[in-house]
Amino acid sequence: MSRKAQTWDNYDPAVNEIILAPTDSEFLDQLIPVLKDATTTGRVGALVQSLSQYAEDREGDIERIGLTKHEEFLASVNQLQQVREGTVALTAEILDLNQSIQASTEKLAEQKQALVNTRGVRQNITEVSDALAESLKILHAVNNAHELIRKKKYYAALKSLEDLQNEYLVPIIQNKYTAQYKLADMIQKSIPSSQKAISEAVMSDLNTWLFHIRESSQFLGEVAFFHTHTRRARQKERAEQNEMLGRFKLNSAIELVFDENNDFDVLNNEELQIDFTPLHEALHIHDALGQVDRFRAEYAATRRQQKDLIIPSTENLFANDDDDGLKALLESVAGFAIIEKATMQRAPMVRSTLDVDELWDSMCQAIIRIISKSLEGVTAAELLMKIKEDIALFIQTMEGWGYSASMVNNFQLVLFNKYAELLQRRFGEDFQEIVSTDDYMPMTVKSLDDYNQVVSASFFDEKPPEVVTFPTVLPFSKMYPMCCINIRNFASQILDFTRENFDHPNVVDETLRTTLDRLLTDIVCQSLVERLNSQYLGQIVQILTNLEHFEVACRELEKLLIQARSSTSAGGPINLRATELFRSHKKTAEKRIFELVNSKIDDLIDTSDYDWMAPTAPTQPSSYMVTLTRFLENIMVSTLLGLPREIKELIYFDALSHAANKILALPLSDEVKKINPNGVAAMALDVAHLTEFVSKLDNAFMLEQNLDELQQTVALMQSDNHDEFYDISTRNKKYGRVDAMNGPILLEKLTQTVENPPKISAPLAMQFSSRFGLR
């Protein structure tokens, strides 16, 4: 703070003090303020007058002193003269100083005016500086917001703009007379574009994120499938340790409880990390901007476009005869859907359950459409099995994420029907090849390993291996075990197809039953029946044996089908149509055997060539009879050996009955007019030979009954008392089996006439011997 300058109303005291100053410095110190005051107040004359008055007063004092003290006066005069001279000099100096002070005063006035002007400029500068500082604060806030945008700190940028409005812009705009009004108004009007820039920037980052997750969808699906496969393995291991756990499927409550300690985050692991920060930031920004609805709509539209990009429209998934295309499609869809579900869980404002489910349904429909179209060219059952396994893994994975897979699960029926159709066609061709190339000969097994393989594959009541000697002959031909192997393989492949995540047990049971039935009836049974027209007895016998074993196999199959039936299937017995057909055609085969055996018997008996009027009695059975008994004996120990005993006995019974009737019909022929005792004796000898043969057979007692009529007829023809036949009581005792109509006919043909054999001339005898090779 500056000290106020001293002023004088009267300079006389000041002059006294100045003159009496003890030192020169004090003299000047006192003189200069007085001079300055006189100059600034325009009273220089007054100061000069005070000095002059002081000088006159001092002269008066000197005169008084000089009159009284002359010497002292003279000294004083001299001194005074010196003072006067000093005063004059001082006066001159004062005048010079006064001029200098006046000049300084004018300069000072100019400087003061300049200072006043400078202070105004300074005030203006200060005000401008303050305005600029405030403006810089605003601009700094704007720049800070844009810098935050550049650093991708979008919410902070948005918050910075909001603070800018609240702290600076709004107060300034409310006062239109502030220096920053135009700037604030301009910046305020740019705020929406800045917010739009933030929105666009965050959407740009979000779109980059969306592109990244779309590109990562397939890998995410692959990781999810691997995780599901690992869970399957753990569940299988637990089921092997505890059979009860095998009843629970993957994703069941029990399985989830047992697997809860095996934490694995599909979205965040060593292989893959999905960061949802861009989504949350975008949602946060648009929520702050009040644009959530628009953001949700744009996000949904983008995801629909991405869904269309991951699903091909015309691609043949199986063009390379593999399932790589299907795997890629299912992995992409799975990854996409997992992102959708995770988004719904993390940001329900963005994706609702309805949104996600609608998108999921559309993807399932697209998958089914593409697979259905691609299936048209699939002809390999093995590829269908892979397709089904891929879909089952897909279903289990998505069910684990809470999706309903009923649509895709139902589509498995299409796959199953296609698979069953291909299997039926392939196994049908295999069956056809087997039955068409079979040799219809009993199968010979040369080693224990071969025997065990045949037994394990066939439905066959085998003997214990330790009692079997090798090589051994089995009753059936090669077609039977080979067909059994195919039956087991077919059933196994059908069940393998439906073993994992296939919820249509009734369809499986019915398909398995009907397809096996069709294979057995339309191919195996039909082929066997067609071959019953063969003229080879051994082949017919083998067909009968095979039919017998196939009937057993069908009964076993019925039991196995019941065991394999799902617990949710309808109960009750399972009856294969093939079982009844095989049983029925066994009868057909048996009849065919009877026909062939009887035909052979007919052929042999037709060669009998009895001489009913023979001149001499024979001494040995006819050759046809010997051949007939040898034939019957041979077929029993060779051709019919593999047949069950009851069937062999039935064949014997029918053959003997047929042979007896055929032999009995010989003398009843219209061509036979007369029969002498030698003719009767020849027939009796053959009947005795046949009876002896039958007596040595198993169950001879029953078989011999077929010869009763023949034996009694021969006895009647050899009887001397034919009247016994006409006596009812006697006939019932001795000839009860003789036909009442045939008996009289034969008795009418009997004669006692025996003609001598004609003599053959030598040339005729030689000719006969030459013709028949006799010597």
C-alpha cells in the first residue's frame, strides 16, 4: 500500500526545518517533498516567498547583532555572505530542480495517464483471460470426452458430456450475456452428434465382437461337443461301476449331481474365451441414451443375419460321403445358440426367452431341411450311423443348455427309417447271396475254434465241446449260421443306432420285429420253399433241417426281442410271422420228402416184373425188394441221419405204408389175370424179406403194423381154405386187415395150374444169352 504524500498549508515552518537540517541528506529529504508539494499544488511562489521572508528575517537579525557586536557582526556578515551565496546558489538549484520537477511532473502525468489506460487494457485482458480460461475448461471437457471415445471408454465419455452440460453449458446458456454463450450454445448443439458418435463407436465395437463370435461359433460348438462327449464317458464309467446309474440319461438330475464337481466353462477355458464386455458396454451406453429398444432391435436383426450366414441354403452335406459337413453345421449352430442362451442369461434386456427360442426353432427347421435334402444321396448305412451320432451329440449338448430338442429328436425317426431301409436292403442282399450259394449239405466243422464260432453265432443246442470229436458234422448247412450271424448283426446295428438319445422305443421295437420278420419270411423262408421242388432227396432233407433250426431261431428271437424291448413299450408276447411259416413249411418239406421217398419206392417196385404164372417157385427175394430195403436202410443212415428221430420214424412209417400198398397193388392190377402158387410164393418171399428188414429197425413194433395188410393178404392167397375169408368171425381173426373188396378179387385170380417152362431152341438160347450178356 503506497504512503500518502505530505501537504503544507504554510511553507514557513517547513523552510525553518529545511534550513536548520543538521546534514545535507536530511536537508534534501526535507526539501524535496516541499518542492514537490509546491509544484503539484502550484504554490511555488509561496515557497519562494517563505524562503525570501526567511532570508529577510535573518538579515534583520544580522543587522541587530551587527549594531551591538561589531566584530561578531563582521564575522557573521562574512558568514552570512557565504550563506547568501549558498542561498543564491541554492535558489538557482531550486529553480533548476523546480523546472526538472515540473518536467518530471508532466512526464509523470503522461505516465499516469498511460498507467490508467494500461489498467483498462489489463482489466480487459483479465476479463478475456478469464473468459478464455472458462472456454478452455469447456473445450478441455469436450476434448476429454472425445479422447475417451478414442480410448473406447464410451460410458466415461458419455458421463463426461453429461457433466459438461450440467456444470458448464446449461448455466452459461441460461445467462445469454456471458462471453461464452455462443461457444456453449454451439457445443450444446453438438452434444447429440457426439452422443451419436459414441453410439456408433460402441456399435462398431459391438459389430466387431459379433463378427468375432460368429467366426468363433463353430469352434465354440466343437468345444461344447467335446465337453458333452467327456461327460458321456464319465457317465458310462459310473454306470459300469454302479448298474443303477446306467438308467439315468445325460442331463438328468442324477447325472448333473454326479458331474457337478467337474466344472468346465465352455465360454471361458484354455481353448476359448468369449468376453461379453462389448455387449454390456453397448447395452449400458444405449440404456444411458434411452435407446435400449432400438439397440435391441438392431442386435436382433444382426443376429438373424448371422444365423442365415452360418446355415447354407443349397449345400449337399454328404457330397464327399462323410459327415464332416454335418459336423461343421451342427457345431456352428450349437455355438451360435450357446451364445444366444448366454446373452439371455447375462443381458436379459437384449435377448428374451421368446427371442432365443424363436431363433432356435428356425435354426432347427433349417437343419432338418438341409439334412433331409442331403440324405437323398446317402446309400451307406455306416454314414447314417455317423449322422445319427452327430445329431445325438448335438441334442444332448443343446439340452444341457436348456434348449428343447424335440424337433430334431423327432427327425431322428426319418434317419432311423432310412437306416432301417438301407440295412434291410443290404442284409437282404446278403441273405439272398447266402441262400443262393448254399450247398445244402450238412456243415462240417474241423476245429474247436470253428465249432465255438458257429455255436456262439447260431441259435443251436450244442453239445459240450469236450464231447465233440473233430471233424464233426452239424445238422444244418452253412446258410443257417451265416443267416444267424446276419440276424444278430442286423439287430445289433439297429439297437446301436437307437442306443444313445433316441426316444422312440415303440418304433424301434416294431421296426426291428417287422424287418427281421420280412428278412426271414421273404428271403430265407421263401428261398427254402422254392428249393423244395428239387428232385434231390438229400437237398430236401437239408432244407427240412434248416427249416427246423430256423423255427428254433425265430422262437429265440422272439425272446430276445422281448428282452430288448424298452420299458416304455407295450407289454405282451412278440410273435414273428416267420416262426409260423417255418413251422408250416416244415410240413411242406416233410411231404416233399415223403413224395421223393415214395417216388423212389414206386420206381423200384415198378421194376418188380413178377411172373405170376411162374413154372417154378423162387428161392430168394426179388432184386427190386433187395434194392428197396437197401435204399430204405441207406437213407436212414445217411440222407435222413440228421433229422430228428420222430421225423425219421414218420418217414419210415409213411414209406413202409406206401411200399406195402404199392406191392399189394401189383397182383390187383387188371393186367394180372391169373396167379399160380409159384407167383404167390415169389410175393410171399419178398414180403417176408421186407418184414425181416423192418423187424430190425428201431420202433419195429409200430412200423410192422404197416405190413399187416400185406402179410395177411399173402397168407390169404397161400391158404388152402379160402372160405375162411368169407366167414366174418374167422376173417376178423386171421384176415382183419385185408380189404373186403380186394380179397375176393385176388381169390378169383388164384389158380393151381403150373405150366412147364417152354424149351428154348439152341439158336434162340444163344441169341438170348448174347442179348443179356450171359455166358
